Amino acid sequence: MSRKPPPPPAAVLVIDVLNDLAFPGGEKVVPWAHKMAARLKPFLARARAAGFPVIYVNDNYDHWRSDHGEIYRYCTRKGARGRAVVRKLKPRRDDYFIVKPKHSGFFGTSLQPLLQHLGARRLILTGMATNLCVFFTAHDAHMHEYDLYALSDCCAAESDFDHDTALDQLKRFCGVTVMRSDEVDFEAETPAAPEEKDKRRGEAAGKPEKATNAR
Amino acid sequence: MSRKPPPPPAAVLVIDVLNDLAFPGGEKVVPWAHKMAARLKPFLARARAAGFPVIYVNDNYDHWRSDHGEIYRYCTRKGARGRAVVRKLKPRRDDYFIVKPKHSGFFGTSLQPLLQHLGARRLILTGMATNLCVFFTAHDAHMHEYDLYALSDCCAAESDFDHDTALDQLKRFCGVTVMRSDEVDFEAETPAAPEEKDKRRGEAAGKPEKATNAR
Amino acid sequence: MSRKPPPPPAAVLVIDVLNDLAFPGGEKVVPWAHKMAARLKPFLARARAAGFPVIYVNDNYDHWRSDHGEIYRYCTRKGARGRAVVRKLKPRRDDYFIVKPKHSGFFGTSLQPLLQHLGARRLILTGMATNLCVFFTAHDAHMHEYDLYALSDCCAAESDFDHDTALDQLKRFCGVTVMRSDEVDFEAETPAAPEEKDKRRGEAAGKPEKATNAR
Amino acid sequence: MSRKPPPPPAAVLVIDVLNDLAFPGGEKVVPWAHKMAARLKPFLARARAAGFPVIYVNDNYDHWRSDHGEIYRYCTRKGARGRAVVRKLKPRRDDYFIVKPKHSGFFGTSLQPLLQHLGARRLILTGMATNLCVFFTAHDAHMHEYDLYALSDCCAAESDFDHDTALDQLKRFCGVTVMRSDEVDFEAETPAAPEEKDKRRGEAAGKPEKATNAR
């Protein structure tokens, strides 16, 4: 009989994969982004199938409208460098979506309240760029005292140097465990989930009054 | 010749008007919400015409998807108490939209970075409920040292007592000027606006590379 | 045999009791502050004896030096209205101390990281003024999803109206349980405490190297 | 006649120099910390003489008491590795002091409200370690849209690699200008300063009532 406590509930963060790669140096990220997408797509499928929340955390591209459809259309516009990658990694209907205005997914967003709502204390980090938005989101998550995992094959950067240095710093100073996507054993994990059934479901069935914050 | 410095650039906050009013006590808010909408609709039209940013700051109704269309549809569903009010106050294409998970519009949102992006230091507060989301958003704005105005005829609450007490507390302790919507002179104000042209416009015209945070 | 889970670990917040009461209206608070101190002093003694962390959360009086001694001296200066109250409620060596620059104890402070460090999820609120710093700290704590208690006899305000209205709003909208100090049963509560032994204690005994954030 | 606007008011951040260097790898920082102190001490003297606010932003060493004297004593205890450096860089009576619980100076602190109080929009970064607390404080400052300068000879890290990589990343991605301390021309800068005279001064002279947040 094991006395080891179960791992805290986990969620998957998918950082800036809706990305037109139109920034300076973005052309160097393209091949790495394709490799990342090839691994990330099946990983997300496994996560969803096992009941783990998948949370897209994505730049707002100066839209400030809280509309992920608009961001998706913008990043898949004709000629956008990231188009094929973005299409491959299109968010699903049941994924969560957080729009961020800056590098870190915790800055000016509801990521922290969402994770609290879900009860998640363990985060699996994926996306790009490894040394920027993934890195700074990981660091903020570390300050918030989450248990952290970064998937080396589901992240992408401009160069091996940027990618490797970032993962190395996260290991050394932010308590991040770096692993490959095929090393994640969803059977051994507990998915994060809101305590009460998602309230939207009650809608059709003549949902009773509930206390919201919309007052 | 006046030596008085011009007022700081202003923005209009529209708080929780996409609202199904399905919370306990919501039925008492209904008549006040209708009165509010009758004043708020023309006020927003004046603000937009004068070039002032209109920022919807709205509860997420536990959707956590950063999708204001979904929230609009939810609050205008058949039988929703707030349906008529919500339809009257539907956000326009050029309005900003901030989804909030809790009472205050500053908690877990990008309202503060958006206001910084716009250069707004003066906020005109409208919406409901006066004593809850308007009140707590005003208080957070006060701690962030914004110049604050609340429009008594463009806010609504469950009762006169709740409405009046809240406005009175904001006056006494948060430096809020309380006025009616017809007292706002947009000619004498400066609209907040991002320093550089909104970047979305460049999209169709073969926009050049820019530095985003989506890395 | 009870299946009820134990209450989450608790901490006591003591808000703005180092107070010169030199604000407009402060003279009206004086008699209430004396009544509060008469109840709060023995309550804090009970809390400390039972091992519960006592956290002073106090205005910085524009000192911005992170020095609670300086704030204590300032508020007990000759002629300060609050002098007797402040002396009565002087922080003890083992109490925590958070300096805040604005109304809410969570705004621009390390209260949230401290509570996370302590593992506290249940807060007992005391101090003044009931309708300002206690009220807004309670509201922020509610948005952070703490379990909340306010002690009516250990809070003070300018008037019964301000005091009662604030407590009533906290009950109605922020899930706060309002009770008297003699109703708190420390035997039935679990004190919050850092998981690892407080690291300062190791100091004299040739403390080994530890990972801090001071790099 | 120049039409160029004056630079925004500046403040100096001194990060984690009250440091016992007792973390793993701290012994490697020691020689660099001595070099840093040799440059930083005269730089701070110049800054103070020119009227620029000097803000110590320092780890709390798990004290959580908001007491910088206690931290100073702790880091200069007998046998502490950083003792000589800390003594050399002792804060002065008119310096500001922010205690931080985590890497970034903005996380769980009043640094942002203090900078707003001072009107500072331009920050000169010094301290250690270059790749940790300096780096992450710089990044948060960048997300808050400050104008940023880092002084290469007034920062220290474990190795040249850590130091240089961090400064390079700050240049590439956070808009930080990297320079040496002797390149800072205080004559050409505007010191940040609170709009109203510091209120403490009024104390002795029978200061009138003022509105504080301590209610």
C-alpha cells in the first residue's frame, strides 16, 4: 500500500502557438515550430482524451477584444508564416483560452484565477518561444509556487542555443522538470477540474439561479 | 489664455451590462437596468462619435474562453431576464472587450495593460451593479490612481439604498466625481488612444513585420 | 465518527491598527477604536497562544521604507490621536508584518505570497476602518477565494452606519461570516504554518546553505 | 532649440545586494560581488547627490516582517559570505526599501505603487544576480512599460556566461539599454520625485490632518 500522496491535479499550457511568426527572427523559428507541432498535436490529443484541461495562453496581437476566433483568423491569414502550424494546432471547443497582452501568461490575464477554479497545482508547459513566453510564463508560475514540467520536444525557439539555455535556466533556478512528451504518463496523473460541474451545461435544462459575479 | 493643463485622456468603462440578471435579487435590478440602458445607449453613441474608447468589462459566466460572442449569446438566450437590456447595449465592432472572472474589472484581467496601451488616466464608469462590480472596479481604479467619474443615471442596482450608498462611499473615500451622463462634455475631454495607429488596420495592406510578444 | 473535512488552516489579519487616526473623521473613530482594542488585545493573545499566525497589515504612512518600527513610532508620536490604542496593540516579536500603500491589504504587498507560504486558506479579519481597509481587504481576499470571517467587536469605524453597512455587504456579497471574538473557538481551528520549520531558527546553529531567491 | 522631450524621471533600483550569498553557487558570486560593490558604491553616491531616488529591492530571507534592519543584520552576521559587500552597500536613511519574497522585484511588493508615487518611468538597474533577480525584475518592468537601463559593471552573477547571456537577452527582447555606470550622465536626467513634498517632513511642525489610506 502506497503512502505517497497523489500528484497535485495537472493542466497543460499551450503558449503562443496561434502565432503568425511575423516578428524579427520568426523565419528561423519556422522549422522548429513544425517539429514542435508534430509532437504537440498528438500530445494534446492524449491530454484531452485523459480528461486534462488544455489551456491556450496566447498573445492578443494588439486586438484587445477577448476574441480567440479573431486571433485565429489573424494568424492563419493568407501569407502568414505560421499558418500551417496554427491550423494544425487549432484549439478545440472544450479547451480553455487565455488572451495575454505581454510575454508572461500570468501578466494581465485570468490564468491564475482559472487555475484556481480548476484546482490545478501542476502545469505542463508547451509552446513557443522557449526562451521568451514559455520561459517567462514558467518563471511566473514558479513564483506562484506551481509544480512545473516543460516538454522539450513541444517547445520551439529561434536556435538550439536559445532553446537549450532557457530550459537549462528553468531547471537550475525555477524547479522545472524538463522531459519529452512521450515521458508524460497521463495514467499516473490527476487531471485538474473545477469542483462543481461546469455550469454552462445546466443551461439548456432550465438552470436555476446561481450567484455570479456579474452584479 | 488658460494655463490649466488639459484633462488626462479618458475612456468609458461599461461594466457587466452583458448580464442575464439570473442571480438572487436580479429580478429587482430589472427595472433599474432598463432605465440605465435608456441613458447608457445614447451616452455610448456620443462617446464613440467623439472618438473615446468604449471598454466593455464583463463577467465571464464561468466560460473562461475569452470569447465575448459566447457571453453575448449566453446572456441573450431565450428567457434570460436581462435579454432586452443586453440586446440594447450590444458591443460595437470597435469597442474593446475585457472578460473578468470576479467582481473587480482589474482582477485577473488585462484592463490595466489596455488602459496603459491607450494612455487613459481618466475613467468614466457605467454599468451594474453600482454597489458591486462598478463599486469594486472603481476602488481598484482608485488604488491605481486613475481620475474617476461615475455616472449615476448609467448605473443600476437592486435598490436605491444600495445604489446611493455605493456612490456616496465612492465620493467620500475614492475621489470619485458622481455626475449624470448629460453633464459629460466630450468636447472638453481628450480621448485616450494608443500612440501608434492601431495595428490591426495594417493587416489587409500587407503589414510589415513587427515586434510582438508572441514569441 | 465525523466525515467532515477539517477546516482549512487559519490566520488572523490585524488591519491598520497602527493608526494615528489623523484623517478627517478620525476623531469620530477614537471611541470605537478604544472599544475595539479592549476586545482585540485579548483575542490576539488567545490566537498567539493557540499557535495561530497574527499578521499585521498596515498603511505605510508614505514612509515606503518597509520598516514597521518607524511606523509604530510615527503613530505613537506625542499628540497622535491613536497613540493609546496603538500602544495597546503593539505587534509582538513573532507576529508577521505587511506594509501596504493603499486601502486593500492585497494591493502592492506580499500578503498573498505570505499566506501561501503559511498555507492559510481561512482568514479572521480585524481592525479598522470596517468600511474601508477591512472591507476592501476582505473583498480582495474573497476574489482570491479565501474562507472569510470578520469579527464585529474587533473592528471599528466612524459610525454605526458605516460599520454595520460594511459588515452587511460583506455577508451578502463576499461570503464573509460575521461573528464576535468570543465565538472563535481556536480549539476547533487549524493554525496556518509554513511547511518547513521557520528558517531563521537555524541561524545560530550553523545553518547550512539554502536556496533563497536573493540571487 | 531642441524639440526633443526631456527623458522621463528616473530612479535607481539596487537589487538583492543585502545578500549573504549562502545559496549554492554563491561562493562563485563573491569575487564578482566585490567588483560590483566597488563600482556601485560611488555610483549610488552620485545618484543620491543628484537627487535621484535610490530604491533597495531585496529578498526577505523568509523573515516576512517588513524590517530592513533585520535583513541587514541577518546578511552581515558573523561568517556570512556577503558580509563585506553588504556593509559597503548599506542603505542610507533617505533610500527607499522594498522587501520582496521572490525573484522579481514586482511580485508581491509595493514597487509598482512606489514608482507611481515617485512618478518614475525610467529605471536604472543594478545588483545581483544579473541572470536572476535583476533579469526577472527587468522583465517585469518591461511588461509594465518602463524605460530600462542596466549597468553591466554594477551587476554580478556566478559566471561571465550567466552575466553576459542575461544582459544580451534583456537587450534583444526587453528593450533594455546596457551601459557602464560611468556612462550615466545624471545632469541629463530628471530625478523621479513625489509630486507633493514628502509628508513625513511636516511631522514635527504640527502637521495638519491629511487623508491617508489607514482607515
